[in-house]
Amino acid sequence: MLEISNQYLHKDFEVESILTKAIPNETERIDSLKSKGYVPINKKIMIYDDYFIRTKVKKFENLL
């Protein structure tokens, strides 16, 4: 699911960031998220904790 999200959501839907939840005892999920470029937000979103985010990396072309 992460592969599909990472590959298509940013491009097909002009999504800037993908937000997903991973509670602390889900170590395998957290390791997978981190390996795919997600980082913990480390703050509550509304009233909820334990979210990770992956933000679209913008490529800068013709900088020279």
C-alpha cells in the first residue's frame, strides 16, 4: 500500500503530504514507514498522537 501511495498520490492528485498513523508498539510498521521516507510528526494532530508524514520533494531543474 505504501508503494502505491508513494508512487501515485503526489502526482495523480497533486498531494503535497501523506499522513498516516502508527502507534508506538507497531515497530514493524514504523520501520517500514521510515524506510519509505515518512518521518514522525511528534506532536498531536487535533487530539491524536503517533502520526507520520511524507512530504513531496520538489525537484529543481535548470538551477545553473
